Amino acid sequence: MTAPLTFFNCDMQAATMHHLAGMQVMAYSNQAPDKSPGMNEDAMGIFPLGPRQAVMALADGAGGQRGGAQASAMAISCLQEALQGSDTDTRAAILNALDSANTRICAQGTGAATTIIVLEWLDGRVRAYHAGDSVILVTGQRGRLRMQTLPHSPVGYAVESGMLDEREAMHHEERHLVSNMLGMPELRLEMGAEIKLAVHDTVVMASDGLFDNVHLHEVIEIVRCGPLQAAAQRLISLANERMLGARDGQPSKADDLSFILLRRG
């Protein structure tokens, strides 16, 4: 079985490709272009559990908060510990791990916090868990959005209710506010329904470094078909280009950028 992969404080120049559990996976994480030197507050984990089973996770430490990088790393480490030592089902291990991570982060008393997204994969079926504004989405080869997690933020709720459209949301002055994360005593973990992936479906897991700089329809158009490696490079190039300077009314927000892309087989 493939060994677990963890990504802490990464400075990656390109996405890396991995084949495991019946999946093709691209992983990327790098600090914001204006953080030199600095700390990448995102963390990721890819945990194979068998020939057709795996769990993937991404945590985005709250920027500007003390200990954001430590909080995101703690979330991924708690998940790894729970999955390796679990004698219960995977769903219980994930929920217990995130509850434990929240308790540990809160106990530090520093105000540290992190978003978390987790994808449970079993033989082509996926289930999403999340808290915060990092996003998991599933798109078909023709660009149909099959699933997207709802960001736990005032702006995310406004988009869901129809009060804001996606373009307005990307330029909203309160887009940085998040209402539910690990590190909050009143944490609420959201668990989605199980989805069976079609052969050519693509899953995107990403921190807001991607979705604050690249429109949803652009992300879908880039990843929906073609080689996954090329899609990863196009996302990196476009996000970094916009982070370095606004142009033609496009969004521009320098931030750590991390994502995981995956497809069946």
C-alpha cells in the first residue's frame, strides 16, 4: 500500500502526480507570492487505506491569526493518527479526528483557527466533510457542476441565497470573513451525501487562494477534460498571475495556494 503523504509549509514549484487507490491525483501547495520569506499556512494530507480506498484533506490556517500554520498542521496530523490507528469505520475516524483537532486547537488559547475539507474515497464513491471556506467540487467532463461544498462565511451564504452572484462575491470587501472553523468552540462539521463518480469526473479540493483569484467557471473549464497535469499547471499559472496584480477587473488577492485534483484510474 502507498505510504501516507503530508504537505506542511510547502514551497512547491509544480504540482506532483500520484497514483493510488484507483485514482490519479495532482497535489500542489505554495505560499503567497508576497510572503518572502514567510510561512505557508496551508497543510494537506493524502492517506491511502487500501487498494481502492483513501482519504484526502486540506486545511487553510486562518491568515492574520496567531498559529494558523500550526492549526492547519495539527488538523492534518490528527486525521492521520486517527486513520492509522482506527478500529472503527472511516467515517467515524474522520469525525473523531476533526473533533479532537478542534479540542486541541481551542486548548492552546491563542485564537488559532483553520478551515478543513476532507474527501473520503471508496472505489469511485466520494463523500465530503468540511468546515470553513475551503471548497470541494465535482465536475463532469462537459462542465456540469455535480457537487460543491457551501463556504461557511457571510459571503458564501449570500451567494447561496441569491443575494450575491459569484462575480460580486469575489470582489466583496467581507470575503475574507469565515464563520465556522476548527479552533472555534461552537464548531459545526458538515458532512455531504455520498456521490458515485463517473469515469471522467474531476474532483477539486482547494483553499481560497484558488477561488479568490480564479472564477468558478474558469476552474471548471480548466479541469473538466484533458490531462490532469496540464490542468494543475494552468490553475497555478492563472492564480499566481492574478495574485501579482489586478487587471481588467479580474480578482486579485495574494494568498497561500493549495489544491488537490483527482480522477478515477
